[in-house]
Amino acid sequence: MRYLVISDIHGNLEALDAVLGAMRAQGFDHALVLGDLVGYGADPNAVVDRVRSLEPLSIIRGNHDKVASGLENGDSFNLVARSAVQWTYEMLTPENLDYLLKLPAGPIAVDDKVEICHGSPFDEDAYIFDELDALRAFETSTRPVCLFGHTHVAIAYRRLPDRLEMPAGPGDTDQVRLPINGDARYLVNVGSVGQPRDGDPRAAAGIVDTAAGTIELHRVRYAVEEAQRKIRLAGLPEVLARRLGLGR
Ligand code: ZN
């Protein structure tokens, strides 16, 4: 099975469409969506519509989806995130709001090789920032490949019986392909579609091919200026437009 893996789209339609175009050219059987469809970007409804039309095999909620749909309050958010999520809540159609409200919490086991979570397999809202967080996550992951999001940083941790490796991370400018084999267990963030924070402004996505035994990390150029223009037009905080150009 070839899975398209997308996470942290954050209402960025230009980035999502670029990713879908590029990944359709690569070919995939099903989509896995790791949460945070909305928040920050100017196209929450169009993004939710696109995701729904993908009919993902597995999809889970992110922290922004919970707040944007009214399931949780935004007390844990900073001022910029809170104002964007409030705007998003007001923009969402009743149907899309209901769709976000009903998204399940992670982790979810997709098959016997792959599981998905938004933050980490032990807490959907926890961040995996470093090796220590990764080791803790490996203790609770139930599949050889655990896919996560939330940090907006494309990175891969590989646990072997005697050591922990980081075969991919910030600074990898081109496509990365990792083998799924033997004793290796993976914890992989394919990166953020709509708001990368690893210094590379290109949209990020992944393909996991369970038959071929590979995990691929991809970066895709998109019309950043158009996404920025819409953020400004919507009256969303300027910093949200600026950071897209920096990938921070
Ligand atoms: Zn996010």
C-alpha cells in the first residue's frame, strides 16, 4: 500500500494543492491525515473540503482543529494563534465545523506496520522536539512506523536495538528515502504542508510504501505569495504571512 502522508495544513490551500498535484504524479492508494487542517491560513473551508474529497483512510484531529471547532477553548494558545483560530471558527461552515468536531483523537493504527498521531503516541498534544521525547514516544508506539506531526519540522528518528539515529532532519534539502526493514523502528514527521518551521518554506509531505518498504520525505514549491496575500486580505496577523516566506 502506498500512503500519502500529510499533516499541519493549517488552512493553506495553495500549499495543499501543490502537494496533492506533486504526490498524485508519484502515485498513492490512500491518504493519511495527521491533523491541524485549519488555523493560521486564510482558506479553512476550501482546505477541509479538499481533505474530505480525499476520503482519507485514516484521519485524526490536531490541537487547532479542537479549538477551531469549539471542542476546546484556546487558553493554551498564544495571542496570534488564538486570534487566527477565532477567525477560523467564525469562517467555518456548519458542515465543516461538524466534520472537524467529529475527528477522532490519535493515535490510530492504520495497519500492522503504520500508526499515526498528531503530537505523540502517548498524548495527542505533546511535542516530540528531541531525542529524549523520541525515546519516550518509541516506548508507547505500537507499530514499526509511527508518523507524527505538530512540530512542523520534517525529521526522522530510527531506533535500532542498540542505538537511536536521526537519518533525516532540518537541512535535508532534497527528497529523503528511508528503508523499513529488520529491527528498525521509525518515528517520522513528514513536515507541515501549510506552515513549515524547519527553515525550508516549501510545503512538506510524505509517502509511506508498505509493500516496497520505504518512507519518503518530499518538499514541494508552491505559490507562497498568494497564500500570504490572502492572509493579509483576511485581516489575519501579519506575522502569519511573513513566516510562510521564511519557513519559520
Ligand atoms: Zn500544527
